[in-house]
Amino acid sequence: MILEKGKVAPDFELNATPDQKIKLNDFKGKNVILAFYPADWSPVCGDQMALYNEMLKYFSKHDAQMIGISVDSTWCHNAFQKDRKLHFPLLVGESKRALFVIDKEGKIAWSYLSPTAVNPGADGILDALESLEQK
């Protein structure tokens, strides 16, 4: 089950580091991309996060903050971020491979639940961000 377009995204608070928590509400006034993925070191997840890291300049043109969320610990995330040179936060949570674009008012503008073994790419994200600019 995935939260649907038009619903208010529920706030959450998750660890980004052992000492730092991030809340969704910290990003009010920005578009937010939440990428839920199964695990840091799996081949599909590694490719997916590397793609989003490369896409950051395009996401930022749409005033969007990228955030990854998986079940891995903050220590695992730290090693994965350093190894892959990721420039966005990875938060600790439980998830399937799901994507959300949340608008500046905190409403879900787009969502997609991907099969676990499939990299969903970035086309849907960019389409959703572009449609936000047309409003």
C-alpha cells in the first residue's frame, strides 16, 4: 500500500546520524523527494542512489531536497555515503522501494511503489517536479 497523491504527507522524525534526527517538517517550503529503498549495499539500491546523487543538480533546479530512507543503521549509511560519495541524507527506517515527491505545502504530489528488484529511475520524479512548476 502506498500513500496517494493529494494526501498530506505524515511528519516523521528519523536518525540521519547517531546524534542527528531529521523531520519531514524541517523541509516545509521546499519540495522533498523521499526515496525508500531496501538496503544500502544491494546492487539495485546502490545504482538507484548513485543515479539520484547524479541527478541532484536537476532536482535542485526544482527546489527539491533528496532524502533516502532504508532499514540500514546510521553506521552503515555513513559508510555507504562515503563509499558512493552521496550528497544527501540517508535516514534509518523500514521500507520497500517507494518514491514520493512532496510539494512545498507538505502534500504528496506523486508517489510510486516499485518492485524491489527494479530501479525505478528518475523520470517520474522529474515529471512530477515539472508538473509542480506548472501549477
